[in-house]
Amino acid sequence: MTSTAWNRLSLDAAEGSLITAIRECMVRSPRQLNSAFEADAELLDLGAAGLLAMTVDTLNNGAELATVSTPYAKGWLTTTVSVSDLAAVAADPVAVLVSCSLRRDRWTLDDAREFGRGASDAAERYGCHVVGGDTNWAEEESFTSCALGTVPRGSVLSRIGARAGDALYVTGPIGAGNAAGFRALALGGPGAGEPWLPEARVAAGEPLRRYARACIDTSDGLTSAAVSLAELNGLGVEVVLRDEVYAPVVSAIADSTYLPRWCSAAAEWGEFELLYAVDPADAQRCSQALAERGLQPVHVGQLVAGPELLLFDESGERRELRDLLLRMRALDPAGSLLADLRALLAEGA
């Protein structure tokens, strides 16, 4: 759920119309602080008990799980996708629930143990625990996690609040998730080395509560996240992607496939960095506070007053994001992805 209106570029029209229809028959909680789609996690005011952040995410078989290849990595990712939404509202994680739909012919007891270990190790990394869930047999594999966290009163951070002129930063180098998905679906396998284990940036909470005006995670890719922040705040955006913003694996894959690095920012497997808007006067202090917590904040552009949604790639070329994102979304991840990308580039996207 990434937009207040389903016809925004940042939200697929078919998905948005379904979400709108579902919500039409729901009664809104009087405790809820955020409006529809205004935050990565739902925020409830519990009175004297403080603020509660809640979120739920599902990973389906196919492209959504293309970035992970082992039961351990699937468990880790299942926990991480929901905790990342807590991180985007600067919540402190408390607990995670996990639901699994598994195929009888694919999963062994050892696989199940590895999945549980991965989910638990990730939760421990984020300072919480997996406290329960549900497991079923199904024809298609999927994993759902629900994460709960707390937010200090008076420190609500959402996707709303950014202003024209705000600088855009991410909490670390981008593109690793898109690289992992591309390597699995377009290059025929996960590649050598350790599996991709992305990390939810819960460590960023205190600095972002102090300095950021708006925040969103990059689980759908950096450019989609930037467009979401711009649209929700009635602004335009200029995304500036220099070579130093990318994770090392992005450069390796780009060089071997002769694809530009910006493809790893425009695809939507994403990663779990946080994209935040900050007053330029506070940007350096925020970066320093994040660096003290082991993060590597990177400047990736700015929000602007006009309606433009622009990407300036590593070569300095200007690209219009509306057309680019729509054309990237039209690519079939299960098809001839590499050839389709090259065709798109040849057409001048």
C-alpha cells in the first residue's frame, strides 16, 4: 500500500483499485494516526500505553522470492520485510509473527529448521523475537510476517511531511536486492558466495526521529520509493545516481551484462534501505548520527516544487521517471528479462 490514490504512478492501478474497494467497507479505527498509505506501518495511539506500530507483508512464490535461494535466507527475509516497515516509521521492534504456506513435496524437516533459524536470527538482529504464527500446506509457497513495534510519543515519522528543497538520502548503498533478483531470474542462478541477507535499518530510528521529515523503505526499489515520497507530498523529485551510491555487486553485474547501473535502482525487487527527506541544514548532522550507528548514508537527490519526476543517471543523462517506471514494470520477470531490458534500452528509455 503505497499511495493515497490508486491512480498515482507509485502504485499499480489494478492493485490500487482493489485496495480502495477493500477499504470502502472497513470502519477506520479512532486510534489510527496515519491515513491510508501515508506510512510504511500503521500507527495506533494507545493512550497512556504509548504508540503502537503494526505491519504485515507477504512474499509469494516466483519473482518476490527470487532474491533468496535457501530456507535460511527465506526465513531471514520473511522477518526482515515487515521489520523494515517498522524501521521506516522509526519504531522499536517488539515481536514478529510468521505464517508459512509450504508445498508437501518441497519441504523437509531440516528445511523447516533452517527456515525457523533464519527467521529467528533476523529477529534477534533487530532486538526482538518471533513469538508465533501459522503453518499450512499449499500448492504455492508463500511467507507472511506481521511485526509489532513501539514509537516514542511525539516522534511520529511517516511518508508525509517533506518539503520542496529537502535533500533525499538513503541509509546505505542501493541495488543489492535487484542485483540478487536479476542474477537469479535473468542469469540462471543465485551466483557464487553467501546468500543475500538484507538488513532492516532499525538502527536508524533515533537519528531519523530527530532529523528526518519523511521516510519510506526501498523494498520496491529506490526510484519507486522516491516517486512515492514526491507524490504523497505533492512535490516533484530529482533522483541523482552517481557510481558511489551502488552496492559493489551492482557494478559487477552491470559490467558483465553491459547494462547501466540505474537499472538496479529502477527495478522493484529493491532492498531494505530507508529513503528519507531531510532539511539540507540538518543533512550533515543526520548523516553523522547514522554513521555512528554503523550506517553509510548516501545523498541521492532532492524534492522539488514542480511536478517533474526525473532521474539523472551515472552518466549524467536525464530520464523521465513516469515513462521509465511504467516500462520497467511491464517487463516479465519470468520471461527473457535480459533481452527485454536490452530492447528497452535500445528504444531510448
